[in-house]
Amino acid sequence: MNRRFLDACWGKPVDRTPVWLMRQAGRYLPEYMAVRSKCTFLELCKTPELAAEVSIQPVDILGVDAAIMFSDILTPVEPMGMKLDFVPGPVFEHPIRSMADVEALRIPQMEQDVPYVLETIKILRRELAGKVPLIGFGGAPFTLACYMVEGKGSKDFAQIKRMMYAAPDVYAALMEKITTMDMEYLNAQIKAGAQAIQIFDTWGGILSPSDYEKYVLPYTTRLINGLNRGETPVIHFVKGAGTMLDSVQKAGGDVMGLDWHVNLGRARDVLGQGMAVQGNLDPTVLYAPKEVIEKEVKRVLDENAGRAGHIFNLGHGILPTVAPENAKFMVECVHRLSQK
Ligand code: CP3
């Protein structure tokens, strides 16, 4: 088994730097589009054989060191009682706006309500057969709350922030409920065979550092503390967290996901020796000519300066219009330039 990724999560030495890409199973791959053309995105998430197939595609095509199961952070929110659509961004028909809305949300029974997610994991473990480890994932409570309250993506996040400041009791009740759901969801993934868990807090960086500590950190901390981690490392990715990594670290994950706004070396100085990092190439670098991609990969590796506990990744998801060949070249560069 290729243990490079898991070893790096635990800060152990590796033969070369492991690499995978956030959103590596997706629209930039013609092989994904071929499967996706036959069904909707949600149908794909709910058909384990197909979800497993597209999860494995980047492992075979790019040569990455980990697979991530194919699903979406919002998959477990639908069975809470919120009708979900993708156009292609997520849309909830009836966003959460009141205490009555929060009270109407139910905590799903994972085996009954999202069996397809757990089945996808089981198929993947069998089909990967130890070739690379399998990452499960979920949204952080705050990012899930952003979509549930805004009803869709947002530029200013006025609704969720209004709730936070003007109806703190509603906000707290919602976050408590999401956190409980999330914990059960991620524990079900671990039980089904996920070998690492990534928590995506895509919108954690829209708050001031003091609001992050007050309105986000307690819930993510409770979530991570409640996971049956054992041998399963937890990667915590908060986009836009560069100025508050010390706060984010208090949530207690094993690996800190970094976006491209921070110098990886300086981030490591702040986090200290005990914590591994994942990141952090600007995803748009994959539009550049090969020489530039290679130079940028080298720069990120140089910032890490040979320290153990680095997983190479993009600083956010790969973009749908990137050439697969460039992503593959990036993976080769990471392996070649970091070879011990
Ligand atoms: O990483 C992987 O390859 C696994 C699959 C995965 C998807 N979404 C598939 C997807 C993962 C890990 C996610 C996480 C996710 N989903 C996040 C956190 C990461 C991030 O990018 O910030 C968020 C915020 C979502 C919510 C979401 N789902 C959005 C905003 C969108 C639209 C994105 C866009 O660029 O249009 C989706 C849809 C989605 N999720 C697609 C895929 C492959 C595209 C759907 C399609 O095929 O039409």
C-alpha cells in the first residue's frame, strides 16, 4: 500500500511528498464528463458504483497519492429536511431563517438516510485495494450553515451574518444541530472505511478573527473532539484563515489545510512542529505553461524546506477549465522534485 499520504499526515518521513488535489474528481476530466452526461450531479452522488468510478479516475489518470470519495458537502443536509438542487451551484428552496425552521430540521439516521455514501466508501476500499488511501469528507458546521441560511452561494453573506448578530439564539441552535449531524455523518464514514477525514470550511475566512473564535471555533472543536479518530487523521481546511491560523489550530485537527494566500513556511512556523500541513499552490497556476508550473511547485516545496508532514495540494479546488495534462504534470513535478 502507498502509505505516503497517511505517513505525512502523522508527520512521519516519506520517500517523496504525497500529493492530491481538492476537487480532483470533477469537470476538468473528460472521463468525469462522460459519466456525468448520463445523470444529474445528485444522481451521481447517490449511485455508489458511479460515484466510486469517478473517485478512482484521478488516481489512475493523474497518479495522485490519495483518493477522495465522490459526493458533496451538502449531501447529508438534504435528509435533514432541506430540498437540494444543483444548478450547478447548490440551491436550497427554503433556506433556514427562524427558530421554527431550525426546530423542523431532523438529524438523519446515516445508515438509512445516506446509505449511498457509506456504500461508495465500501466499494472504493475494495476497488482501491490498498493502492492509495481513501479520504472521506464533510463541510465544517459554519460552511454548511452558510448554504442552509443563504440558500445558495453568496458574495456578502448578509443572511448568515445577520442571524449571527441579530438572532444569536437561532444561530446557536442551528450550529448545534448541524454539528451533531456532522459528527454522526463523519463517524459513519470512518466506520465504513474512510482512512482520513477532511473538513472543508470554505467560508470560515469571511469572519473577523474574533468572530471566528466566538461563532465558529466552538462548533468545529466539538465536531473534531467527537470523531472516533483512532488511526484516522483529520485535515482541517479553512479557506482564508491565513491571519488566524493560531485560532484555527485550537480546533484540534492533525493536518492544517492552507490556501495560497499564506507562505507555507511561515504558516509552519506559526503552527509549530506538531502539526502537518496540506497545500498550497494557487489553482490558477495550472493554466500556466509547464515551466511556470514546475517553478511554482518548486517554490512551494522550498517553502516547506524538507520538513516532515507536508502533503502537497492546491490552495483550493481545481478549476473546471484546467487541462488534465497540466494537473498530471504538476503531480509528476511534486514527486520528481521532492524525491529523497
Ligand atoms: O474533491 C473531490 O473530488 C470530491 C468531490 C467534491 C465535490 N464537492 C464535487 C462537486 C467535494 C470534496 C466537494 C466539496 C464542496 N462542495 C465544497 C467544499 C470545497 C470547496 O470547493 O470549497 C463546497 C463549498 C461545495 C458546494 C458546491 N458543490 C458548490 C459551490 C458547487 C458548484 C461549484 C461550481 O464550480 O460550479 C458544487 C457542485 C459540485 N460538487 C460539482 C462537483 C464535481 C460540480 C457539479 C457538476 O458536475 O455539475
